[in-house]
Amino acid sequence: MTLRAQASRSIDVSAAFAALADARKRFVPDFSAREIGRIMRVSTGIASVSGLFSVGAEEMLAFPGGAFGIAFNVDETEIGVVLLDDYAHLHAGDMVERTGRVMDVAVGSGLLGRVIDPLGRAVDGLGPVIADKRLPIERPAAAIMDRAAVSEPLQSGLKVIDALIPIGRGQRELILGDRQTGKTAIAIDTILNQAGKDVVCVYCAIGQRAAGVAAVIQELRAHGAMEYTSVVVAEGNSPPGQIYIAPYAATSIAEHFMEQGRDVLIVYDDLTQHARAYRELSLLLRRPPGREAFPGDIFYIHARLLERATHLREGLGGGSLTALPIIETEAQNIAAYVPTNLISITDGQIYLSPSLFELGVLPAVDVGRSVSRVGGKAQRAAFRAVSGDLKLAYAQFEELESFARFGARLDADTRKTIEHGERIRACLKQNELSPETVPQQLTILLALTAGLLDAVTVASMVEAQDALREAARDMPTNVVARLETASRLSAEDRAIIVELARTALHNWSGSRLVGSVQ
């Protein structure tokens, strides 16, 4: 090797070492702590994990295959995890990693018209959900000083509810009854009636059959209600973890709109399935069972959920979140454990009677066993003016109707009370998916309390109400405006509406020849 070649090689080696030294100086190692544990056991919807010594309660854990779970039982040596996704591919020994965050869900106006699962993933085939931000599914309820009194009504479009069991914006009104008595129908009618009223709706299907949920979504789409509605679905065959978190995720979506100053209606359909899913998870995690094998904190988890429904004070935007939780009873037993809990948590209940349902009185609302504890203060003055007499007359009718079944001889006053009560019951009937406007309802109710419908046979009440609904379209706009805003129903407005009803019934009875003076 020549001297020149030796010198050139020395220069190359020096340059290489210099480059290495420079690269070493510029390299900044990226250290990030990762805590990895191992699956010990996998069971139905849950897993036991070890090795995650710093995990926090309700922290999300990442499993292989993109699955997630929530740390539920944080014990000294192992963690009980509720799995939120399909867990068929998980096995003992698989790695589990901490995420350092709690479960959250996408929120924002992009969710309106969409159907998502409790994890915020679209299930309607319309592409990814566009969200404004993400919020934790578990959030503290508004403080007492951040709340305002319930002062505005939330019209359901159903006469029996708006007149006798009114619901206020920010109220929690329980809907309960046996299977197949029309609980979901009332909730869907209420959602349909919010069209054009600037109320955002969230329908949360909890553990329902897929066919039933699809039918509800189809009805909402057919009536244009999906424009202002978001649907959160946890089907009956979903992992129990998804069923458990579904109402909390739906509430966070609704709270986002409420905090923007908007009025929101949320329907939980139904919390019976939610309680059963929580019982299943708790028993698998070996938590101590209590009454009816439900865990001891079943009351707390429902109270924690429903306390988030409120009416915020003006300084916070004045938005409201009205909750309509649904619960299923067995054999009309409203004194069972979970129904009793929810009755005590909510601000009233709408009870649906199987007996009325079998008689064809729909919606099958048992007025005597239903109550609204705060809605009366928010009820429109015009409704309040007729509801008192209506409720008293209907209660008298129900009592006398039971007495009359024994074949007792009745005097004229008693027969008149029963005949008037039969017309009240006929007026409170309403077809499904047919919510009525405030003028239509008040025209019928004022005609009823004024005795105008006593001249119509019970068999012809449907046609008579159709005539009254048609007449309500001709109500002067200034009267309609006062019905919405006035603090009391004036004698002049009452006279105008009654005269409108009288004219409608006169024309109708004259053409059909079905009315008869009792």
C-alpha cells in the first residue's frame, strides 16, 4: 500500500468517526413509560389481569386486536376488567397495556342523524363520525348552584300526558309498565313531537333486539326525526360491558348540546336491561350480591346517571336535559327492587296498565298511578286551566265505573258522570305516531270540559275529534301565540276556542247525524 493510499484511508476513518460522534450528539432518545400486564383468565365479558400495579379505577386498558376494557375491580394482585369488544380471540397470557385515560365518546353536531355504538363508532354504514371533541362518559352532575328551576314544558304531543302528567324541560320522568304495553311508543311520539321546536333528541337503545331498534330508527327516519336525533345502540347480543356504558355515553353526547345552551331530550330504553347487565358483570367479578342478586350499588349507578339531567341557570347558557328512562315491570309489580329505586330517583312516573292496553285504551296510561312532581309548575297556563277539572272528573268516573259493574241501580247524576267519563277516556285515546299540536289538544280538551262532546256518542268520538283538530287550524294566530306564552288562559281566549269547537261540532253532527243529546 502506498503512502498516499494510507493517508486517504486515515481521512475516511476519521470522517466516519466524526459523523458517528455528531449523530450520537444529535440523537435524543424517546423514553415513554409503558406498563404491560398479562391476562390471567377470560370469562363471559370480563377478564382478570395481573402486572398492572399503577392502574386506576375505570381506566381503559388496551388488549390485543384493538379491543378495550375498563378496569372495574382494582385489587392488590389482580384487576377485574370489563371487556367492551369481542373477546373471542383473547387468551390467558396475552399482553394488556395501560392507556392512561378513561372511557370517552365523540360528541358534536356531527352525531345528529347518526347511529353509533357506545364506543362512538358508526354502525349505520354512513362513514366515520365527524366529532367536535371527545368527552368522558362518566362526568359529575351539575352542582346545585348551577341549576335552575324547571320552568318550561316539554310537550309530548299526547293529550293524556300534556294535560294530566306534564313534563318540564330538565325533568326526569320515568315510563314503566309490563312488556308490550307501549312504553317505547310514548318515547318515540315525544321525540317526533319535537320537530321544529329546536330540541335535540338522543335515543339510547340498551340491550334491545336488533329488529326492534331497526324499527325505531326506521320510524324516526320516515318522520324526519333523525335530523335532530342521535341514536346510541347496544344490542342484546352486545358484550355486557357495552350495554353497561351505553346510557353514560349517550348522556355525555346529550350534555354537550345542553352545555351549548340547547334543550335536549334523552330516552333510555330501557334501564331494566342496564341493571341486568350490571348484575351479570358484578356477579362474574365476584362482587357481593344483594336483593334479587343485584349488587348493593345498583341504586347509586342509576342515581349517578339520572342526576345528570337538569336545567342549567342562564349564566351557563340555560340549556336543559330532560330524561325519559324506561323500566319494565313484571306482573304489574311496581314495588320490585329496580322500579322502586327509579321511582324514588325520578321526578314522577308514567305507568302503563296492561288492562287498559287490552281494552284498547291507547296510550295505556293509568292516570291514577301516574304522577309528575315538578312538571305542573312548568305546564302551560291553558293546560293548567283544564287539567284540574279533567283529572277530578276522570277519577270520579273510574271509581263509579268499577261500582257500576256490579249492576247497581244508578241515579241520573251518576249516569251523567259515567257518560262524561267515557268521553274523557275517548278523548285521551290517541293513535301511535300521531302527536298533536297545542292548539289541537286545547280545542279538544276545552270542548270536553265545556260539555260540548257530551252530545256525541262514544262510537263517534274519533270523527268528532278529527273535526275539532281540523277546526284548530283556523284558530287566530294571536290566540295561538298567547296559548304558548300567556301566564293564564283569559276568558276571551277560552270563549274563542269554545266557540270554534262549538261551530265545528255543530257542522259535523249535522252532516253525520251521529250526535245525540244525553
